[in-house]
Amino acid sequence: ILGPGPSRPGLASQAVAWIGFGNGVAINAASLLAGAAMDRYPRRLKLGIVFGLGICVFATAAFTLQLPCSLLPAGAAPPLPRSQAGLLLSLVVAGFAQGLTTPLVYELAAELLYPVKE
């Protein structure tokens, strides 16, 4: 979707690879931070999940609005200006939000399935 071609952003392969790398690093870093935050502030799983998913929605929307859309008239510019930095930032923020919510969702599922006092 990001590589060269008709009606595509036309990013170089190396730029696409760096965007994916940044997304992966953000996911892993946020997962570690989520664990540390939940140790410090226990019983706040739902708040963390809603906060993380809210950030994810906005970051994914920012990414999506930078890409060409077939619903717009031919030749129309995307609603948000597109740049490699903008695409990278939006996907890194989305990855951070996904990484933030993943361990929280697992912990909430474990608490719901096995309700045991600690």
C-alpha cells in the first residue's frame, strides 16, 4: 500500500522498512511501559485500554487520511498533507497505542476468566 505504483504514496522500500521498524519498536516499548504503569497503578486496566484505543483510533485516522482515496475525485489531494515523517509518526503512535493496550487486554481477560483475589 505504501510502495510505488499508480495512486500510491510512492515511498522507497527503505522508507517503508523504517516505518515498519519504528512501528515494531513502539509496540514493544509501549508493552513494557504498560506493564510498569499497571504495577504502579493497579486496577486501572479499563482506563488504560480505553485511553490506548482512543489514541490508536486517532493515529490510524491520521495515517489513513494521508493516503489517496478512491472516494475522492480523480487527482484530488488527500485530506491531510502526506509526508514520510507524517506517515512514520502516525504509525509509530498507532503502534505505541497498540502495544499499550495488548498486555492490558490480556490481564483483563485473565481477571475476568479467573477471578481470584491476589
